[in-house]
Amino acid sequence: MLIPRILVLALMFSTGVLLQLLGCVLYRNYWPMLTGIMYVLVPMPYLFFGGGTDTYGYSSIASGWVDAGKFLTGFSAVGSIAIPAILAHAQVITTGALLMELAAVFVLGATFLVYDYFASQDSGY
């Protein structure tokens, strides 16, 4: 049962990356690759502020740091949508490139949600 899950996630991730690259290559403009940087930066605040771990225990201070990490993660996730939108508004990229980038963001976000769903199903191990 694990192999089909991995294949689904790999297909979704590769489709998202393909859309990201096609948004740049088809329109001969590599400015939308700035969104690719955001894919690396988005989980960093959550990881740095201890999200998902019990490092700090369950104190109110720990909860504040975890909440700050979640807020900054959400704040930086908006950049994945805002960067191509701003570039399209400034007419640096075309509308087609914008749509490709937004499709890539949608597919990669859905990949994360599917991964989270699969991980919650495997909590019995």
C-alpha cells in the first residue's frame, strides 16, 4: 500500500515542478523562478520555531513560538502567489506564465495536503 502512495506523491510533485519550469521556458522569461525560491523558504519558519516537535514542552511560551512559526509560514506562503501576481501586474511576465505559476502553486500545495493526509493515515505505525 505504500508504493502507490509514493507514486501518487511523486507524480504530483513532478507535475508541479514541470508546470513551474514550463511557466518559464514557454514564455522565455525566467523571473517566475523566484517562486521556486519560496518553495524552499516556506517551511523554514515552521521548522525553526519548533513546529511539529515537543522540544519546548507544552508551556505557553512554547505555544507562542510555534504560533509565530505558523504565522510566518503562512505569511511566506502568500509570497508563492504574490510574486507571480506582482510580476504579471508590472508586465514583467505574461498572463500565461502567471497561470502556469499559479497552477504549479496549486499542484504543489495539493501535494503537501495529500502527503499530510497519507501521514495521518499511517499514525498507527
